[in-house]
Amino acid sequence: MFLWFPVILDGEGAVIVERDEPLVLGLLAGTVLMSFISIFSYKNRKRQMNLNRFNILIHIILLGVFVYQSLMLSGEITISKKGIGVFIPVVSIVFLVLANKAIKRDENLVKSVDRLR
């Protein structure tokens, strides 16, 4: 959403949300970069698990920033910033944990097959 909607204006033309938050933009870019690197490092499962763990850490920091910004807002404004978008990192964290479990299961399967040889 940060990339497609750089500025959100209310009915009177006043700026509500801008893309001037370098911390959020940097964290989002970091998670995207980590995800792509993790996807394409499927041959090295240990690196993939470590990248996913680091990505979980970045998502937790991003969630903390979103919650902090949400708590600093006063009440409701013309367009509410307190929406479901704050909880998207939680969904991503759940999927990253599930991915790590599947990678670990795959690693154990490969080790057991190697023992049979």
C-alpha cells in the first residue's frame, strides 16, 4: 500500500498519510528483500530458516511501530488510520512460523533418508 498510495488526502485536500516515514519504508523493504532471498535459497535450508527467523524479527519490529503509531493517533479523523492493516504483520509472522516448521520437517526427512543410505 505504501508504494501505490504515496499520499492520502481527505475531502478538503488536507494530507492525512504521506510516504515520508523512512523507518516503515525501510522495514517493509527489508521484509520484502528477506522474503525473496529466502524463497530463492531453497537448496540451503539452514540459511532459509535463518532468513525466516530474521524476517520474523523485522515483522515484530514493524508491528511495534504500527502499534505505536496507532496509539499516538487521537480519536478518529476523517479517514481512520486505525484499521486492519496494522495486523497484517501478525498474519505474516504466522505464515513465516509455519514455513519454518515445514522447512524443519523437510530437513529432518532428508537427514533420515541420508542415514538409510
